[in-house]
Amino acid sequence: MPHTESAKKALRQTEKRNVRNRIAKKGIKLQVRKFLEAVKAGSPEQKLAEFSLAVSKIDKAAARNVIHKNAASRRKSQLARRLATPAAAPKA
């Protein structure tokens, strides 16, 4: 446990940041999951809407340094590739 006042304050700040970052990361994961579900069985309009929401959440997290900007770029690129490729047809 911290002893000095500055160390105590730093611990409080770290805990707040951890909670905020965890919420942001969870939001990204949920939105990406919704997008992937829309890709599997959604209309093109729904896919685009979910994609734009996912990209928005990723961009906000990168702007707030929750995730690294290159990681954000990589995730957006992966999602864009999923959006661009047509759904695989089931094999008979």
C-alpha cells in the first residue's frame, strides 16, 4: 500500500483509469461482436450501421489512449475486410 500522499493519489487515479479503460474496451468488444453477427445474418444496411458504430468506438478509444493508434487502425482494417468480403456460401 502507498505511504505518501502523492502515491495514494496516484493509486486513486490509476484505479479510475483502469475502470474507464475497461469500460471502453468492453464497449469495443460488444460492438465488434454485434458487427460480426450482422455480417453473418444481416442486411447490407445493418452491416454498414454496425461497422460505422464499431469504427467510431475504436477511434474514440484510440483518441483517449485506451488502445494504441496502430492497434485501432489494425482492428478497423480487419473489420473493413470482413465487410468487403461476401458471406461464404454454405457447402452442399
